[in-house]
Amino acid sequence: MGVEIPDVDPLSDKTVPSYSFYGSSGAMDAAYSKFRKVMVLLAQLAEIETSVYRLAVQIRKTHRRVNALEKVVIPSNRADIRFISDVLEEGEREDFTRMKMAQKKTKK
């Protein structure tokens, strides 16, 4: 039971722009560079958001299991333990009574 955490590899900075350097200005290069940085940050954000969502889902599932144990299974087991203890105590009392009766018969 584990949670898969995504690992997103950001885009490499070594990719060559798909536009012509001759027909574009320096502002286009700056915009392209900033866009690449934004894409890397978006990839990291998506990784973190997905991780948080998956962990939240797993925590919710675990919380449901804990509630089921606390509200259903443990009380049921306690009732079973109480019943078994009562049966064993009753058996011990019966044995004690039989032993006393046997002692009385042997003394007579």
C-alpha cells in the first residue's frame, strides 16, 4: 500500500527555438526564454499538485479504515472478548463446584 508520487522531468534548456533568429527581435528571445522558465515551473507545480491530491486521497482512505476499526471492529472484538471471558469464568465456577461436591462425597 503505497502512493505513487509523480516525477516530472522539466524540459531541457538545450532545445533550439523553432523560429528564425533573423526575422525576430531580442524581445522574442527574452519572451521565449521566460516562456521556457514558466513551462519548467508549471511542470513542477503539476507534479506537486498531483502528489498532494494523491496523498489526500490516500489519507482519506486511511481515515475511513481507522474509523471502521474504531467504530465497528474493535467494539465487536471487545464484545467477543467479554463473551469468551464470561464463558471461561462460568466454566471455572462449574469446575470449582464439582470439586467441592467431590470433596464432600469423599469425606462422607
